[in-house]
Amino acid sequence: MDYKESVVKLLDAVIPELDAATIQSKIEIPKDSGKGDFAFPAFNLAKERHQAPNQIAIEIVEQLDQNGFEKIEATGPYVNFFLDKTEAGKNFLNDILTNADYGHNTDGEAGHVTIDMSSPNIAKPMSMGHLRSTVIGNSLAEISAANGYQPVKINHLGDWGTQFGKLISAYKRWGSEAEVKADPINTLVKYYIRFHEEAKENPELDDEGRHWFKKLEDGDEEATALWKWFREESLQEFMNIYKVLDIDFDSFNGEAFYNDKMDEVVDLLEEAGILEESQGAEVVDLEDEGLNVAMIKRTDGATLYMTRDLAAAIYRKRQYNFVKSLYVVGGEQREHFQQLKAILKKMGYDWSDDIEHVAFGLITVDGKKLSTRSGRIILLKDVLDDSISLAREQIEEKNPTLANKDEVAYEVGVGAVVFHDLMNERLKNFDFNLEEVVRFEGDTGPYVQYANARAQSLLAKAGNPEIDKTALTITDDAVWEVEKLLSEFPNTIRRAWREFEPSIIAKYALNLARTFNKYYANSKILEEDAELNARLALVTSVSQVLTESLRLLGVKAPKEM
Ligand code: ARG
């Protein structure tokens, strides 16, 4: 039951000046429930009607059929609509209980959305930035599916480039197989750093590195075998983290995958007449777009990050025929994606408009930026492990007899980190403090999980009875805030997709959890009276929507904690 639709219909009949879609877009949801459930601002008609908005509002109200509403009244320049709470609340609950996918829509018409996400670099640790990309990308995949699209999650691994020539050269000089096997990423990083240091004294090293990369590009057997091995070992470590997060991918086609697709890109750029020579290198000039020149081929013929991204974009369009192509990558690569889109456009690909750089801000710790170079790097694995132990301590304190403590501690600990990341508007930088993230009170994931567990335990206490969907009337006005929030879930899912903003779902879940807790604290939900069934229906609905909100964020919803 979409009440906004009915409000639009009513208004459309008496406002010939505006079409239904415009009316729909002007309708507001008042923050203060004393101003009703929907409001139409009459100043939108002041010009056309040459009248004061207050007068227009009064006239509209006079023309409207009040049937089905508690009341419709003019307050200043607004027409305020008050739903019949009992009637509307009953319909909201019925909607939720009869629809396991409540909140979803089919707007996407099954179109493919490719989501470039996570994409860490081989032979380097996965950073907090990659974690952000992983969890934001995963949530956007779920949100896209809830809006009727088919997501394709692509891990564009950083597994190609001159650095691999250096790494091979370093390994040939100082490497030990056993050492790499024991601790792959740290060991490879160590070789790489040593290579850089010694190259300062001995420039021969750089030549050697370039030589190995050339061999790799030409398919040399030894170079390829080493590269494959480094890639495998690194991927194993990344997989451990994906397993903890319970996130999977549809493709691991990283930069190397496009190696044999580069010549075509260069040909296409030439055909489009936009490839220029500059000091021996091949570039595309983007000055007319206000962007820097983009290098496509180095003097030595090697391709670049951009070349591989061009090949990837074209491949994805051919392979998946996407209707949207998202790149969940930190804000520092803004210009790279502007260039990527601009070049594709110049190549004549109109679908470049469907590419979106879904950027995000930095995570700081105690206000300071993290970077590998400054040594301020926190290892993801450690963050997640610490978070799980913190969750475990709190569970031990709150619910010492809980049966599956380890599992719940895992779901709460990991969920806390993921929720915290997604709760912040993605473009904002934020500070990370584990203690705050895992609290059971305040704006945290565990708080939402706890509200859901509380709802579940109420249902269990009542004996998990079958809900009678024909008796959903609750006369207690205290439930209205909860019911109304529940009814806003479909629109929340739409907005989260429109803005590529999981935080909209996270904030909604916090709000619903808080509102439900308030109701819970002030009412006798389990009292045996005529409306018990309806109240249990409400509790079931709250749990269904909280669980689904958390699922859209990639956070588990334990039934007990
Ligand atoms: N590997 C890159 C990095 O860590 C991110 C890749 C993003 N995706 C892309 N198609 N460029 O910075």
C-alpha cells in the first residue's frame, strides 16, 4: 500500500498545472509528526495561480476528498495529510508479512551493473582503503539487486605493471621459497623495499627490473611462473579476509587479464584519431576537457594503468552489456576516472556516461592518515580479530549462558567494523576507534543487531506463534512511529541506490532500532489481550526489516546475542 501514491492521485485531480511526477517530487515527509505524514508545499503554484501560497493551500484542501485520511488540513503554505493511523498501520504490517522481499522493487529490469570493487594490489597488504572498497562495493551490489538489477562483482586485482619486474629481480637476487611460503605478503614487501634501497646505490637494478617486466610481458616461462606464484600466494591471503567478511566475487579478472587486449585498445585510439606522440610516448590530450594528458604507452612500449582500464571498460561492456558500471575506488583517483570517461567518450562510446566513480573518503586513526610508507598501517586481519575479541568480552558480560558464543562474537565483531564503515557517508573521512565501533549502545552495528535479537527473543518468549494476518489492528498510538518507519523502507532502498550510498540504509536501520527500543521500553508487548497478535506482527515486521537492512549492508543478524 503506497500512501504517497494515493496522495499524488488526490492532488493530481485538483492541480491541473502540474503533472503527477512533478507533484510526486514536491511532496515532503514532515520531520514533525504534528504536521502530518505528507505535506505538499503550495508555493509551487504561486506563480501559476497569482495567489498567496496560504490561500492556495486552503483552496486545495476544500477541493479534496478526505476519505481514507484522518484529516487533510492547510497549515500556512502547506497542505498536510494525516493518515488514518489504525487503518494505515494495519496495511503496512500486512504488506511486510505477505512479502518476504518487502522493500525491494524491479526498477532495474534485470539490467547488469558491473561493480569494480576491492581490487587490492598483489604482493602488498590489503589496506583500510581496500576494505572500504570491498564493503561499500558489496553493499551496493546487494542494494542494486534489491532495486531489480543484476550485479556483477569484479575484483580488478592490481596484478600487472613494472613493479612485478622489480619483484622478480629482487627474488632472483635474495629470495627464498620457504620464506615467501611462510609469510607471503610481508616477505614480498620486504624484498621490494630492499630492491628500492639498493637501486638508489646501484642503478643497474632498475634496468634489471625493467628487463624482467619485459620478459614477463613477452610470456617468458620463468618470469611467468614466478609471477603466477606471487599472485597465488597473495590471493590466498586476500581470500582469508574475504572469507571472514563473507564476501565473494563474480570475477577476479585483474589488470593482467587485459594484457592480450591492449593492442586493440591502441588501434581503437588510433582509429578515433586521438592518439598523439609526445617525447616518444603515446598519449591522449584531454586539455579541452580541462584534464591532464593521459599516457597510454610508455617510451619503452609498456602499457599503463589507464591502458588496462580502457581495455577493462570495453571488455565489460561487451561481456556484460552493463546499464551501469561502478568503480568503488578512493577519492584520490578522481582524475583517473574522469580521464577514463573522457577518453571513452572521445572514442565514440556513449555508454561512457553510464560509468560512475563511486569515490570514498579516508580512514584516519587518531586523526592521522594511514600509509605504508609512514609505517602507519593497520593490518586488516588484526582489526577484525580485535573486534571479534571485543565483541566476545561484551557477550560474556551480557549473556554468559549464550550457546554459540564464538559464532555470535564473530558475527557481531565483524559486523561492527563493516557497519561503522558504511554508516558514514562514503565521501566523508572518518576516524577509526575500535572501542567505539564495537559498543552495544549508540550509533553502532551491534546496537542494531541487539534490537533485532531483542525482537527475536520477544517472539520466542511468546512461543513463536503463527501470526494471524486478518487481525493486525493496533489502537495504541505509540506504535505509529514504528509502523511509519517500516513503511519508509521501500523508498529508503530506492534512495540508497540513487545516491550509491549505503549509509542511507545504515542510518535507517539505526533509526528503526532506536524507535523500536523506545516502544519496547514503554509498552507491555506480551500482554495477553485482543491486540497481542497484532503486536507480535509488529515485532515480526521490525525484525524482518532490520534483518534485511543489515543484509543489504553485508552484516549478519544473530537471533540471540
Ligand atoms: N589496484 C588499485 C589500487 O589499489 C585499485 C584499482 C581500482 N579499479 C580500477 N579499475 N582502476 O589503487
